[in-house]
Amino acid sequence: MAYIPRWVGGTLCYMSFGLGGLLSSLTILPILRFWPGTRQQRIERVQRAVHIMFKGFVRMMSWVGLISVKYQDISRLSNAKGMIVTANHPTLIDVVVLISLMPNAGCIVKQGLWRNPFLRGVVSCAGYIPNRGAELLLEDCKSVLERGTNLIIFPEGTRTIIGEKINPFARGAANITLRTSSDLLPVFLKTNTVGFSKQQKWYQLPRRTIGIDIEIGETLPYLRYDAAAGGDAKMARQMTRDLENYYKQQLDRYL
């Protein structure tokens, strides 16, 4: 019986997220986007608005008992500028939680979201990057990072398979880090139970509160690899291996 209020609250959160995305795309976000100012100022306004909305959504999910978010030294994340922020990907809401903690965050989104009527306005107004091919993607990432926006990337590519600590890392984050000459800030999302996973349906809400502990790792300077011998491909492979091993070590300490 105790699960019923949590399921109802979780369903209302899903509905609020979808309707909130649609309504904000039709009202406040276009106003912020076209309000007088430079292109950079307009994008920053929209990103901050999304940050505030996501913070409210995270508080709503916490209030209904779906999640409980804990963190330390979060100023290193909220004050970061022009950095690649990587994170493992245990749940559906990881990007929402991260953006709720970062007022100047962008991310790479799949093309399908640009056709989603609920989210198309959000991703467009906030200057998020469509995944539209390697060279165009790299140019977009470089532009975003140069204006001081942080770029959130999940090296796993998709949510972690149940029973695994992490999925094998792809080289995308390392390639972008090296080819844009940006430093990388690793973030570890540590959960105490399974929920909102890739193998579960949206309506299979967790039967207990998901505790999400957020830990900020040590900055990984691109110069460490830029100074190494070898071409971009070799350096990207080495950086990816190092990053994956770093995540495994940190998550082993928690699990």
C-alpha cells in the first residue's frame, strides 16, 4: 500500500515534466530567447531558466519520495566554465539532476528530441547540440565550450545495464576533450538501488527511494595527453581507458 502514493506521485512527475516542457517551449523560453541582447546573453538566459525548472523538478521528485540527492563540494561543478563534464549513467534522470546543479550547462541530444513537441523548444532555445555527424558535432562542441558553457557527456552512451557498474566507454568524450583543448571534470553518480533504468518501463517506478550520491572527481587536463607521443586516435584511446578505470575504481569504493 505504501507504494501506491509513490507511484501516483511519480506518474504526476512524468506528466508535469512533459507538460512543463511543452508550455515553457510555447511561453517563457521564446520570450527569453528573443528578448533584446546578444546571442550569448539570450542562450545564457534560457540555460539558467532550464536550470531553475530542472531544480524544481528534482525537488518535486524528492518530495514524492522517488529520489534523494546528496552531494559535497558542489561549487566545483556549479562554478565550472567551458569544461567537459562526464558522468556515469545509472538512471533516466541523470541529465536532469546534473543540469539542476549547473546554471551554464549544455549537452548533446539525439536527433529524435528535436522532433519531440514537448522538448523541441527546450533543446533548441537552450543551445543544446544535435548529434548530427562527427565534424559538425565537433564544431558545435567547440563553439559551446569557447563561450564558457559546460558540456555534459555520458561516455557510456546509454544507461548502465542492470548488474553492471558501468558500460564500456566510447571514445567520444576523449575525442571532444582533445580536439577542443578542453579540460575534463568527472562526476560520479552513485545509486543505492535500481530504478529508472534502460531495462525498465517508464511506469515501473522504484519501490524504494533512489539515493543518488554525487561526487566530483579530480580534473583531467587535456595537456596530460596532448603532450604525449602519438596521434589523436592513440591519445583518445588512452584517455578513454584511463577514464573508464577511474570510474570503476571510484564506483568500487561505493558498491
